[in-house]
Amino acid sequence: MRLTVSTWNINSVRLRIDLVAKFIKATRPDIICLQETKCPDDRFPHKRFARLGYPHIAMNGQKGYHGVAVISRLPFETVDTRPFCDKHDCRHVAVTLGERAGLRDPTVLHNIYVPAGGDEPDPELNPKFAHKLAFLDEMRVAPFLHTQPNERAILLGDLNVAPLEHDVWSHRQMLRVVSHTPIECEKLNAAQDAGGWIDVMRSFVPEPEKLYTWWSYRARDWAASDRGRRLDHFWASTALADRVTSMTVARAARGWTRPSDHVPVTVTVEM
DNA sequence: ATGGTCGGCAACCGA
């Protein structure tokens, strides 16, 4: 059985529901994970997704800010949300797929939205950056984000860190810019290592090839300047990473009308 | 060196 999973920071699911529908019709993933839905659960456009063939939705939303959702053709066994840093921000939702989805071996999927961290890369001066660092530390130590040797698990989402040199347009010019400072990159890599996760995107597009999923709204011409960053990630447990057969970054979505500043990442796994 | 643009939701905050 082939499972296709997409992740996309949509920057308001209600404003961009037509773009999500366009992407779904073109790509037909089994599961699409969204971040920055900016939508309380009782306002989520679930009927539109049901009409598109996605009746199963695990939401963790709030008014105005943040918010994550897993939208699926296949039913879940379990749904779980966790708080980070003792805050009630909606930044995590996990689902388990199993027998009901036709999978013999259960597979857990974590959808995470890491805090952006503000502009000032000093945790003493900027509480938002301190929060981001604490969030990354918690990702490293959280037992529920640690994979077991034969476990099938996925961790994806907007992790708001571009950890490798060629995850940004200019490593040198980004060293003091939040999202690529050494301390954030070290903490994200430590969380990845501690959990036994494989960076699936980079196993398909190794360094030194550039790989981006986000381009600022502030650029005069995002495509011409191409000052991107890889802020969105797809990690797999070692047992699952061996089964991944494709990875696609839908760069063209950045050029759609009224786009998100992030583009979808889609991975296919032979289960 | 600086400011540039979005979305939510109704004055700025967060990105």
C-alpha cells in the first residue's frame, strides 16, 4: 500500500481554502497536514474537506493565531494533542493510523508548528526567541517524540528553522537571522538525533543543493531573488525512512494568486 | 543599513 502525505503552512485555512482544494485535486495526498490554520475548531471548513474526499480531520485550533490540523481520506485510530512550554498555544496534533486505515503496522504522525521566534536573536532581550529555544529543547527531551527501533513514525510541519548551510540562500548573511542562527540549528538537530529521526527531504536532495519551502512576502520578486529558506520538514523513523519513495516541494504554489509564504511538501511511503 | 508584506481582527501582534 502506498501512502502519500503532504505538509503545508497555509497561513489561514479559511482565506486559502480554494488553494488547498486546488493543491488536493492536483496531488491527491492521502493525508494533508496544515499549520497556521488561524481558525478555532468550531469554524474549521470541514464540510469542504469532506466533499473533497477527506472526512477525517484531527484539529488543534485557536482564534487568530497558530493552529494545526491533519486532514485525511483514511480514518485514525487515535488523536492526541500536547502542550509545549506550559502554554496553551495550538502547535501540535498527532494521529495514529492502523487497521482502520488498512495498515497492518500502526504508524504515528506528529504535526508540529514551532514558534517563529521574533526578529531579535537574543533570548535575554526577546522572549519570543527564548520561547522558541525552549520549544526546541522540549522537542528533544519529550518521550512521545522519541522513536523506537522498529517503530513507524513521522514528524512533519513548520519547524521554523533552516538547519543546514544550503537550507538558506546565504549561510553567511543568515547567521544572525532568526531561523538560521547556530543555536537554533544545533537545537533542531539535537531534537532530530535524540528522537532517532531521519531528514527525509535531505535524503532526496542532499547538500550542497539548495532546498527551500518558504519565501518572504516582503521580496519585490520572490522568484527572481529566490531568497528562500527550508523551514518546513518531513522526518521519518529509521524503520519508515527506508520505505520512502518520493519527495516533492511544490514550489509553483508560491506563485499562485494570494499565496501562502510556504509551499507544500509531499512524501510517498510504501507501507 | 533599512525597510520591505502578509492575516487576524479591529489596535496592533505575530510571522
